[in-house]
Amino acid sequence: MITAVLFDLDGTLADTAPDLGAALNRLLAEEGRKPQPYSAIRPLASHGARGLIELGFGVIPQDQQFAALRERFLALYEAGLCEETALFEGIHALIEKITARGMQWGIVTNKPARYTDPLIAQLPFPNRPGVVVSGDTVGVAKPDAKPMYFAAAQLSVDPARCIYVGDAERDIEAGRKVGMRTVLADYGYISGQDKPHEWGADHRIAHPLDLLQHLPS
């Protein structure tokens, strides 16, 4: 029986793409480049600085200029961390219903704690997560299994009694590695190049409240 629900953050609980995109376009403006349209930014938001810098500048981590661009992008993002970011419609009610059913909930994200913690503090969750695992909490990030095991251990729950909800391939891969039931958030940041039908999620949901049909009542 499922007793805990774990979520990815960006693209699953919170729509962070507007603030990530704003940081990218501020950086592009500083560098004398044209802004990127939101339609191009949104599908890549789950890929963080790496994906957005590649979109804006055609630069990958192996390139010499990447580190400086990444540092400046993150500074700009931190300065406007929660200006336009909001919980996806239905998340507040979903968490209320999860806790009303006696289940725990938590967050496992690849976002570094430097951004995760202040962002979560500003988001209007009806109650606080029982655990928050950031991308640097255990020294490795998803799709590694360690963050998933750590989250379950902090909740004193067997991973097999957890559902993990995310919008990226690494989310489904990480959940599957530890025996969690996995749910793909189709409303999240999935690009036209992604192949979510190949990721092996146990369930797919088009809206946060659709998750309730996969939870014990």
C-alpha cells in the first residue's frame, strides 16, 4: 500500500519556467543577443542552466565560456527566484487530499539547495513537505538512486510504498531504480524531442488531481 508521495519540483509541483526564462533573457540582453520566446524556453526548463544556456547561446558544458555564462545565469535567477513562479493549478488541493488520506509527501529535485530551500519557503503549500532532497543533498542527483533512497529513509518508508511523480526521463528512471511506482506529469516540461512513451512510467497524468486515482482512498 502506498503511504508516501514524492514529487519532482520544477515542472511537477511548481511552474518555474517563467522565472528561469526571465533569467536567460536578461543574460542574453547583457550579451547583446535577442531574447528567446517562452515557447522555446518552457520545454527545456527542467534541464536547468545547462539546457537554457545551450538554447540561448549554443554553448555546452564542455565549451570554455559555459562556466561564466552559467554563473551569471544562476545569479540572475537567484535574484528573481519567485517573481512569476507558482504552484501548478491543482497542486494545493492535491497535497491537502494526500495529507487528509494519512500519507506523507516530500520533494526530490535536482535543483541545488541554494535555490530549492528559499523557493519552497515562498510557495503556498498547504503544509510543509516531510522531506526535501535537493540536487546536492547526497552528493549525486537523479537519475542516481541515492536521492530516492535518502528521501524514503527520512520518511521511514519503504521505497516500494512510495509513488514518485516527475516530468523528466531521469525522474522515472530514478524512481524505477528503487522500486517506487512512477507517475509521469504530462503537464510538465516535456519537449517535442522527448519520447515519454519509452520512459516506462507506471502511470501518466494530464493534471495534478489525476494522481488521486492512483492513490489509496
